[in-house]
Amino acid sequence: MTEFFRIERPSFDPATGQARFFYRLNDLSFTETLQLPMGADAAMAVSPAFAKLLGLTGLVLGVSYFKLRAPFAIEAPEIALTDAERAFVIDVYENGLGEFYARNDLARFGKLSLVAPTDPVARQPALDLPDRTLLPIGGGKDSLVSVDLLTHTGVDFTPFAVNPKGPILTSVAAIGTAPLYVTRTLDPDMIRLGKEPGYYNGHVPSTAINSMIAALCALLYGYSQIVLSNERSASEGNVVFDGRETNHQYSKSLGFELLIADTLANATGGALKYFSLLRPYSEARIASLFTQSTKFDAVFSSCNRNFRLTGNDGPLWCGECPKCHFVFLIFAPFMKKERLLAIFGKNLLDEPKNEHSFRELAGLTGQKPWECVGEILEAAACFYTLTRHADWHEDAVVRAVKADLFAQYGEEKLQLAMAECLTDSRDHHIPPALAAKVAAYAV
């Protein structure tokens, strides 16, 4: 039997705020729901632009069900697509699932087919959206730096999250602005099958998924821009697989940002903007900006290990995963030692068992971890800074990696890399007026 994956036409009921998405994988059927807040704009809910975005959202959310078998054939018989939208969807199913393919050894790049009707209308009529900002909050340092930048440049925003839990809830409480939350309910059969023999499981492009959900909310509740908090290092991949670079953070990359921004603009006649406020910055630069305030020290977390579908079941920081190690490493050059130890509860750089993980981050062994961590050279540059730092140079891991760090990179390269980390890039998609205000503040 030729396997196939079919995305049916989704539905939205403005009276209940519920969107429903329907999928077929061979002889299996799945239904996913989004519970949106009450008070949606009824006229917008029946507009061609919203119908367009609802269909595209259904296609993007479908990756969670598609990956169970990852067939070559994708069908969307009731969702008309322009050529640009077709390319966008294929990109989500190819590059967005790049890590999933690599870790399951599945060759799919350039081999997927998408059968859908052709939409001859390349750009929908322009909408009239209020000049308001929707800001996705992940509970980590990045979105909280965006909070600070927007606050100090006079941009009003609404915190946004899908299935908020743990540090998202505590961070939003500390922000003190009323949020907009969406509840996403995956089909339980998909979750069950993902654990059974004969089915695949793995990473999906969650930023792409949440961005499409945010776009639906932008139309229904009146927002003209979605502001992400993705840094420039998100564009660096992990490994080459099947002839292509694969990136754990692909849907956070600049390339994807430009693609989805164009897709959302065409669907709304240019009314909806989408960009990352932190794109000019390295992870180290973002860490330096975060240190300027202690407001979120006790509520934020960038650790993924303790925050899963079931919610948080541990402390804010596990202290054992590559993400914890990387965040600790980039904060260390800029934050007082006692403050950093208070946040994490222990000194991760003084525990010999962590050495291998830190070596991977700095490119001294293995490969870049499948995590949302920064560039390899950036991590190496932060280590170099610590070898010369009075607070850190005697810690076990710093002493253990110093000789190999200098041998592999050389002192001059490490010095230049650190200087480059603290130099803002011009390669971004931020509206010029806002970019100028942010640059003036973030010195």
C-alpha cells in the first residue's frame, strides 16, 4: 500500500472559540483542537484572510501527525495554495523536520510531494489591524529581554503563549500585563502511537506551529505584528544529513523568519508583520542585556528537561542538560558569580561530571547538541573569557578545557570571536524605526 498523509479542511467556531483540525494517515484519523479566548472578531472570523491562515495553520500543525510514518505523499484536497504557500509548506515538512529525519535516518529532502488545489490569488486584500503587538513568551531569558526592550522603547504588547505552564506562567505574572493564552489539545492517539513499534517520533518545529497559532489570534483579536525573540545563532545548524544541513532550531532561523513573514504578509495584504526583535544579537549579547535587571531571576528558566507536555515536574533548572550548561556558560562572563549561583543553585562549571557536555558546546568533542544552544565558536569564546576571569578561572571545568581550547582555536581567534559576539548584526528583519529605538537603548 502506498502510504499517504491527508490534511482536511479545518473549522473555527467564533461562538465557542474552538478551532478543529482533521488529519488522515493511511487508515488512521486524528483530530486536534485549539481553544482560543472568547471575544473573537466575528467579521474577521469569516474573512478570506482568516480562512487562508486557518488552512495554512492546519498544514503546519499536521507535522505532529505526519511524522508517525513520514510518508512521501501529502494531500490537502480542500486547501488551495499559491505557489509561494506550497513552497512554505514543503519547507516546514522538509527543513522544519530536519532533525527528526536525521535522528530517525529517514531520507526525505527533495522527495516529498504536496497535492493541493492552486490558489490564483497571490496576495489577499489588505486588512485593517490595530497597531498592537503580540509577544510570544517562552519562559526563558530571550523573550524576557524582548519584554525589557519593548517596555523601554514604548511599545505596548500582549504576552502570548500556547499551553502555558511553569516558567511561562511565573514570567508572565512578573511582567504584570494581561496575557493571551491558547490551549492546544493534541489527539491522544497520536501521542500513544508515537510510543509504539512501527511508528516514528521526534522533534517538530514548535516555533512554526506556535507562530501560526499566534497569527490566527492576531487577526481575531486585533494585532498588527508578532514579535519573536530568536537570536542570530539560531541560524547555525547541527549536522549535515541527507546532503543538507539540519538545524534543531530551524523554525527560529532567519531564513525561516523571512519565509513565514512573507507568507503571513501575503495572507493579510501586508497588514500582519512578523519579525524577531533579538535577531541582531548573539546569545552572549542577550545574556549581557538580561543581567541589567534582576526582576526575572527567580521565575525564568531556559531548561527544557523539566518542562514537557505534562507540565513541569522539577526545579526551574535541572543543571544536567546541555541547555542548562550553555545558559550558565554565557551568563558567567557578565553576571556576578553569587547571583548566577543563586539562580542555578550550584556551580555547573565546578562539577567535573559536566566536562564532556561543556566540551561539546565549545566544539572540542562530538557534535553540537540537539538543543536550543548558541554557536560553537560563541561558547568557546565565553570559555576563553572565563579562563581570564578572577571569579571563574579556577573552576574545575574551566581548568580542564583551557589547554585544548587554546590549542584548537588559538588566543587571537577566541578574542576576535568574543568581540564579534558583542557586535550587533545588521542582518535582521526589524522595522527600521523600531530597530533604531532598540539600538539606542540596548547599549
